[in-house]
Amino acid sequence: MSDLTFRLGSRSFDARSRLVMAIVNRTPDSFYDKGATWREDAAFERVRTVVAQGADIVDIGGIKAAPGVEIGPEEEKERVVDFVAAVRAEHPELLISVDTWRASVGRAVLEAGADILNDAWGGADPELVEVAAEFDAAVVCTHTGGVTPRTRPHRIEYDDVVASVVDSLVAQADRAVSVGVARDRVVIDPAHDFGKNSWHSLEVTRRLDELTALGWPLLVSLSNKDFVGEALDLPVGERLTGTLAATAISAWHGAHIYRVHEVVETRQVLDMVSVIAGDLPPARTARGLA
Amino acid sequence: MITDVVVVPGALLLLPEYQGRVAAAPGLLESCVGAVRDAVASAHHVVVVHGTDREPRSARPAAGLRVADHLLGATHENFDVEHVGVAWDASVADCIALGRAVADREDERSGNRATTLLVVADGSARRTEKAPGHFDERAAAVDDSIVGAVRDAADGGLDRLLDLDPTLCADLLVTGRAPLQVLAAATGEALGGGHEGERTAYEVVSCEVSDPFGVLYVVAHLRARA
């Protein structure tokens, strides 16, 4: 068992932790929910629901990952900053992450009470980690192969995708620490589907233990993604089972944070893996013991 | 002399190595520890009476012995502990002999040393459809006779435990039959210096009965009348 420990907000975790990060989109056009939580009241209700379902973290995003209408920093702030402040007011203990690559947005959401900056575009704005350092916030470093934010991979190949992931993530994590982010507040994420075809994402999943061995807390974002859909030839909306299978494999390899749409199902899978691994006692046992 | 008797279940789910995140039988462990703690509060010596496992598969000590040791450990009291194991399917005569031997050893001990008898014994494991041994309609009557005998301890009820039929009890998975018969013999006529007819009467301090999994659990504390 690794002696890894990490901190998010005021909470501490260890290598056996398996945390659910629930996606909360403040977007009208994200691929999975298609704007279901675009209205503020719907987004609030989504937060209440996932908290009740056992989510440890919410990840609030104001811009969908896929290409689309340009959203400038001011509009992104309008979508997320006040919302973060309101969520913080209603849920003082909840860990709040914001999915943004922009340092200016990062600064505003940290001032509003966020705990984590989820830099889903691989350090596209190098000042983002400096903002995280300034606020003693956590930061998620991601591998995108260096692509421009909100672009799809097109004919990208790697000699060894996992080696590229390792090199990029270690470099980003080291830089985050070098600019002052607390070492135990740096999270790494191979970013399935980002800068990757499905073969790449599947190989990363298969070899995820090489990433957990790096000694940083590991986040995986698998939920309903194209690599699941292409593996099973299933459209968005029919990828939950495949997502949960990938979740179980990732959990067995030791990933720590799971960014998801479906909290209840993910929590059950993670708890089941934790119980099988011996990291968590079963809930209640009487069979053969009465 | 045997100043206190405490009866507890021998369920493996009482052991720490089988604890889930929440207790399978809420309150059962606490009841057992409470009864044992009360029963050993003034004891110098504890005699654990337990049966052997009905279906042994391992080299570990019998489940009943381990449960007893766990409960005694949870009291954080100091006393000498003696273990008396009895085959779960021992004959009534063998149980009586073992019980009398316990009583004789008590007689040989110096005067005022207080001994607690900790008896690990369950009723039938065939009380319901979901019970480990499935449902047997005869289980309730046998269990009622066990509970009645314990509750009537003040009026010599423990003697009735000697009437439990080994064959029927084996059919009904009453694995506590033999330890209960050792208890009856140890607290029966052999007491009071071994003189026929002299007996110690026991008052029921507490007696809780439950069967959350189709197995009869009795948690009882009996105390000798002063």
C-alpha cells in the first residue's frame, strides 16, 4: 500500500481513497446532459442531488469541451463565479472544483470559494497553476498531447501514449509545485479522449497502474466518453455499463478521483472495488456468521 | 462458588474480524458485553463453557471459545479464565459429568472466591425460512423450553435444561444444548458443597431473546441469591 496522502480543501485523503467528483455543467450544450443544468435552479438542484447521493466533490464547468460557440472569459465567469459562491454558501463542507483552463476564471472562482482548479486542457494557460498556488488551492493537471482547448484529436499518434502521458503529467505536476502549489494538492489526470483516439484511451486504462505508481493522486474522467462508446458501439445515453466497467478497472489500478455523471452507480462500483481490495469493510455481513 | 451465570450466543458475527461498517445485529454485541461485564464485575475467576464447532473446517479454536474470549476482553476486567469445552453433540451423561466436575472444582477452591460461569450457547438455527438450517416447525417449542428454563432459574428452572433431547436438538441445530446442560449440572445439586438437595437459587438479572437471522440468541445474566 502506497503511503500517498493528498489534500483537497480542508480534507485529507490517502491511497485507499476513492472519491466521486460529480459533473455539474453550467452550459447549454454539453454532450451528455445537453443543457439540463443550464438554468441556475436546475444546476442547484443537481448539486443537492449529487451531494445527497454521496458525491465528495462537484466539478462545475462553464464551457463544454467540444468545439462550439466561442465563450470568452467574462461570459465564462458569468456562468460559474456567482454559482460557485452560492454553492459554497449552501454546502460549506462540499469540495468544489471548477473546470477551466483560464487563470482569470480560476482566480475569480477561488475568490468565490472553490477548492480545486480542474485544468482540463493540459496547462494551456500557464498562469493557472500560479493562481492555484496563490490561493493554496488544489490543481488537476491533464494530458492532452498539447492540443488547443476545445479541439478534437485528428490523426494524432504517439509512439507510446502512456509515456507521453507520464512525461506531460510529471512535468506539469513538477511545475505546479515549483510555482508554489502544495505538493499534496497536485492531482494528475490522463484525460481520456482528450488528444487521444479510443485506442489511446483504452491503453491508458489498461496501463493505469503506471500512472498511480507515479505517486500523485490520480483522477480519471471516463464517464460516457467516446472511447466507451466505440468500445461497445453504443451512443451517448447507453454507455453507463461500459463506463462502470472502466471505473472498476481504474479503481483496481488505484485511481483516486472519478469525474462522473452518474453518482449512485459509480459510488456502488467504487465501494465494491474497495471492499474486494480490502480497503473498506463490507457494509453488513451475516451470511454464514449468524 | 458460582455467583453469576451469563449466557451469550456463539455467533461469529460478534467477532471483530467479521464486523462490517455497520453491525449485522444492531445492539447484540453491546447487550452481550453489558451482560458479561455485569456478570464478571466481582469475579475472581471465570469458567467459559462452550461447545465444539458443529462443522469444523479450520484449525482455529471453536467459535464459542473465541466469542467468549472477545466478550471477556471487552470488559477490561482482570480474572483467571478457565475454558471448558464440550462436544456439541455430547451425551447428556457426559454433560452432567462435565458440569459436576466444574462444581467440584469450585468446591475445592478457597472459600469466598467468586466465580462467573460464561456459557456460550444458542437455540435452534432453524426458526425461519431464511434461517441457516431452513425452517423446522419443531424449533419454536424447543427454543421456548430453553428460554423458559432460563427465565425460571429462580425456581429451579435450569434443571429442565437436562431434559433437552440430544437427537432432536441436533436435528434443530440447537448447538447450545450441550453447554446448557453443563450449566444445569454445574449449578444444580452438585452445588452447595456437593450435598444432595442443597442448591443455589439464581435470580434473573436480565434476559434478552432475539432471532434476527432465524437463530435463537439468548443473552441472560443470572445471579446467585445471597
